[in-house]
Amino acid sequence: MLVLRSLAYNVAFYLNLILQMLFWTPFYFLAPRHLAWFIPKFWSRSSLWLQTVIVGTRFEITGTENLPEGSFILAPKHQSFWDAIAFFPYLRDPLYILKRELLWIPFFGWYVAKMRMVPVNRGKRSAALKAVVARTRKEMQHNRQLIIYPEGTRRAPGAEPEYKWGIVELYAQLDMPVVPVAHVAGLYWPRRQFMRYPGTIKARFLPPIPPGLSKEEFMRRLVAETETVVDELLIDAAHGPNPPALPQSARKRLAELGRPVL
């Protein structure tokens, strides 16, 4: 039954994406950018609503009081596609740094270009970083909120964290607060799988890390503050009612925390 519901959700998810892109196209491309943001935010909310209706996966996002006014950097854990769509509806004018190849995809790339995202050429790292910082700084002057995943790629729940140095450079050069985001969405929407699991995804915006810290202190705080809450949420999910299927990485981490699951 769960397999069928997961399959049904995946079909509904992509149909919802395609149909909404087609339906909203005239308004999206003719409206000013600040009004056009309604469409991707509505799509995000409707996709999560479909997940609740079809699979039974709810979500609770807390800590919105920790989101500063104006420009800041949002730094979520990256475990699944869920965290790619769940947080930007809470931001006024979100900004992503993304692979430039995504802009070449017909229709999707046009939608992305409308929102003035920052493309990056991953083949030229040093030059790319300078170009990305310059373009991002220019966009952030318009009270935008940069979403960047400190670990770069999706990691399984409970896996050893691998925070990259790129966010440290952006933190230092943009001189803005960073809001970490903790969650264990990968338990319910696993990476590289079509299965979706019922339950409640809990995510939390943490208190912002202020600008002006040394690079080493910033990285220490980012990792420590994020991972502490991630561990709390992992324990809560694993030992709560109707726990989701736990990957081996999560079981290993729970054992290290002294809260193993039999």
C-alpha cells in the first residue's frame, strides 16, 4: 500500500509541476518579479499539501521568529528534495546559487531566469567563486535572502556531516547573519528513492549567527548548533509514535547518541 501511495505521490508531484507551469505562464512572465513569486511559492505549498493528502506526511516548521528582516543567509541541512522546496515560501525574495546548466533547460530555465538566480560554472572554481560572490552581493543589496546548503550535496539522515568551506567564504564576504535550519526530512522523503513515508517532518529555523566572527568560529558554531538540533529531531522521530523506516546511517548515529533503536 505504501509503495502505491508513494508512486501516486510522485506522479501527482510532477503533474502538479507541469500543469502549474503551463497554467501560470502568462501571469508569471508578465507580472513584476515580486508578484510572480506567488507562483513558485504556491506550487511549493501545493506539493507539500499533496504529500499530506496522498502519503500522510505532515510538516511542522518552527522558529520563524528567528528570521531577520532584510537580507540574510539561510543555511539548511540538505537531505532530500523536500528541503529544496519547503523553506523558500517563508522568505520574501529568496535567492539560490545554482548550476548554470539548469538555465539551459527549456521552460524550467526560463522560470529560474525570471527570478534572477545566481548561476555558477563549477568547472572553474576560483574564478567561479569570485563571480558568484560579486553577483550575490549585488542581488543581496535588494533585501534578498540567500539559500545555500552548507554540505553541498544531499546527505543521508545520521550521516557524518561534511560542511564545505564555500559558505564560510560567503559569510565572510557578504557580512550578513546566517540562519541555520535543522531537520531530518530524509527519513520521510529519502534521497535517490521514490518512496515517501507518513509521519511529521519537523524543521526548525535556529537563532541567527551574527556577522563578524572569524571564519573558524563561524564554522564551529554552524556545525555545532545545526547538528545538535538535528540529533534532537532524529531521536524524536525514531522514538516517537509510528517512526519512519530508518536507514543504517540513522541507526548508527542513534547508537552513538546512546538512543539505539532495536
